[in-house]
Amino acid sequence: MTTLTAEQIANLEIKHFIFHVVHHGEQAPGLFDEVSLDGFEDFFIERIKETLRGNKFDFTAVSQVRATLNKWEAKKLSFVDMSKDLARHFHGLGDKRNTPGVLIVMLLTSGAQPFYSLVKYDSSRVVAFARKGAKAVLQEINQNFTDSPKALQKSALISLSEKSHNIAIIDVQKRAGISDIFKKFLGVERSREEAELTKTLLKAVKQTVSLHTETLPSALGYKAADTVRAIAEKQNDFNEAVFFDQFFGAAGDEQVRETFRAQLEKNGLAGEVFTYVPEALPVGALTRLRTREGITVHIAAGAEQWYEINPEGTEIIIRTEHLDYL
């Protein structure tokens, strides 16, 4: 899904809204014909904004959700009937492990562009109180919406106008991917393989370092591949904030952080959380160095012990048993 601009996000409007009760232990979902949203638009818009930085997926050719949305767009179904079909489909995939909640179906627009939002909201146990004179009376509320990230279990923002990368998904159950039930429901596959995402991360890192050669330690540049691979081998999943601190350390000021985010955006990694594939990264790759004066140095894999670069990146010392002219 193409990343929305700040203006598009600010102009998001909910045109249709309804929800149905799912996974509540009954044979069929609890269906509604109408839900009044009066006064609560902003609450749900904020929940939708959280999905914008989700992982990117594409529909498969046999996606039942896409087929249902297409029927609505072709005016073969009313919005309410379309939402009920989606609720029946999702409810039918549940089992006793699933928490009771609701499936929210929304049609949004930003300017002329339509989006669909499908949200599984878990019911949370909430204890409220009412004041009666000097006495407080407690009351348990089981059917509720909260702004807790844990309550918003699964969320998909869909654009049918995009040819690829048309779904942004956040699944709390599996943040680095998607849970089996949500994958089956939506009929989706990840837009890019995790090996490709891992290699693209290294590219974004190198681009960031190259834009801050004046302030970053030179070792971050010529050891970038080795450092990223070491992080990938120790950590299961890529998380932007954690990775930034691990790679850049104390040298990663706010300017570097902004550049890194911009490079992630440029390379289609903004909001992505994925499982590293260390094998996709080069091992002991040839290191290429070039001075401002135009001198190029190629250092073969395994020769790290024979050279040394000072912290300022202004001097390189090469030790050798013999110097050969090529």
C-alpha cells in the first residue's frame, strides 16, 4: 500500500461503519443491521492510523475477502450485507482459543481515494464505577472498546485501487508476520520475502551511513554488513527502534535517526516488522574504501587483521608481509 501523506491521513473520514460479534462461543456471529457512530469517529480514526505502519501484504487470487469487497463495489451487495458476509467468514474460522470480540468493518475516504478497514477488537474486562451520593458502586463491563493496543488484536487497511502492496496489517498475535486465522480470513501473502527485507535493510543502513560520514565513526561504514549480520543472528525480529540503537549506538543522534527513517521509507521498509534471515546477508564480503582524494582500497574477506583505520576515518594503516605491484 502506498504510504499516505500527512495531508491524506488528516483528511481520513469514515463513510460507513458497522461491527458484528464474533468468537463468542455461539454457532453464528451476532449480526447487527446498524451501528451509530455519532461522536466516536475520532476514536476509531486513531485506531486506523496505527495500522498505517503495518506490514505490507497482497491479496491472493482466491481471496474471499477481496471477492466480497468487489461485490460491494459492483453494487451486488449492500454495505451491511457485505459486512455480514465478512463476519460469517471470520467467525467460521475461529475456535476456543480465540478471544470473544467484534469484527469492525469500515469504509473510509481521503479525498477521492477509498479504503477499507477490517478490525478484530477483543472484548476486555473493564470495571467501572458510578457515584451514588457518598457511595461508589462497581460494575463490570465486558462488551467495550478501549484504546489499549492489546485490545486491537488484528487490523487490516485495504486499498483495492493498488495493484500490489494493497494491504497494511498489524497482528498483535504475530507482529513480525500474520497469524494463521487472519491470513486464512483475508487470503493474503506477504508482499516481499523476509530474505529480501533483510537485504534491503542493509541497503538502507549503508545509505544512512553514507549521508553522515562527517559525524559517524568510519567503522560503521566499512563494517556495516558484518554488524547487521551479527545483529540478525542474535535477534529474531527486526524492530526499527531496537535495531537503530544496536547498530548506531551513542553515535545515533536525532539527525541520523531521521535519515534512517527516511531511508526505510524510501526502500519500502517503513512500519515493517519481520523475522531476520541472516543467510541473506554477505559473509566477509569484499570491503571497498575510497578516500576524498580518489584513492580506492579493496580489502579481501579474511584480511581484517592486516589493516586499521583510526576513529576519525582520516588514516588507514596497512601491514603486509610483502607488497606486490599489479
